[in-house]
Amino acid sequence: MSGTAAYARPLVAPAPSPHRHIEIVTTREQRRARPKLAYAVVTIMSLFAIFAAQLLLSIVVSDGAFQIEALQQEQKELLRTQDALSENLNLYGSTQNLATQAAHLGMVPNPAPLTLNMDTGAVYGSPGTADPMGCGGSCNLITNSLLAGMPLVNATGATTGNAVAPVVAPAAASQTGDAPPATNALPAPVTR
């Protein structure tokens, strides 16, 4: 190595530059006019309240829709029940059922009814036999298959275990070929 020594240059500190400090000068009125944190919190809380209310309203509306659906289903079932009961009422009120029930109670149809004048007390019409066909009031020419399983009513009003049997025309009328006289029966052709 050579005899020269290496000298380090002294570090020179840079000249101090003036420290730049920026400060915004505001007045008191400007500080008061700035938005505060409370306003931001109130705004955000209001938005959350609106979203929560909308969610609750959606839940209530959908719950109401399910209730409406359930009530409509119940209404359909009740209408079906009403229709079935109306059919039974029409069946019990049919003339064939009433005639069969009356015949079971011992009543017979009168082909020649009498008329009474209430003012004079006079009776019009000619009395005839109460049961000219001899079938006891059960001379329905056309049977109703819906009446086949209906119970008969006894004299006390209670139903008996006996079911209505299909009613046919008397045997004497079908053998001679003559149709019985029309009373309260439905007409039907005579078949052999």
C-alpha cells in the first residue's frame, strides 16, 4: 500500500431549510359551519332504521300472503262441504225419497184429492179409493239409485237401520202390459 492515507471527507450537514408548516386558518364561524360527527351518525342510523322498517314490512306482507293462501284453501274445503251437504239436502227432499218415506210410514197417495171451499164449507171433487194401484204408495216407475242406501224414518221420527230398497212397478201391471194409471209417478215405457 502506498503511504498515502485515505482521508474521508467530512460530512457536511445540509443547510437547514425553513420548516414548512401549513396551517389552515379558520374563523370561529367556519369551525361552527363544519359538519359534525353527530350529523353523520344520525344519518347512518336513519338509513339503518329505514332498512329495518322495510325488512319488517316485507316480512309482514309475506306473512299476510301465507295467511290469505291458508284461508283460501279453507274456503275451498268449506265450499266442497257445502256442495256435498246441498246434494244430500236435495236427495232427502226429492219427491221419490219423500214418497218412499211416506209409504214406509203407512201413507198412500190419493189420486182424487178433494177441495174445500173455506167460505162456504163445500167440498169439491169425488172421493175415490186412497190406493187404486194397491202398491201402498211406493209405485215409482223409475227408481233412483241414489236412494238405495238411505235409512227409512219410523213413526217416532228416528231413522231405522232399514235401507230404502229400489222400488219397482207392481208385478200385476208388468204382466198385463198395461201401465198403471199415472198418479205421482214418473212415466216410463212398458218393457217386457
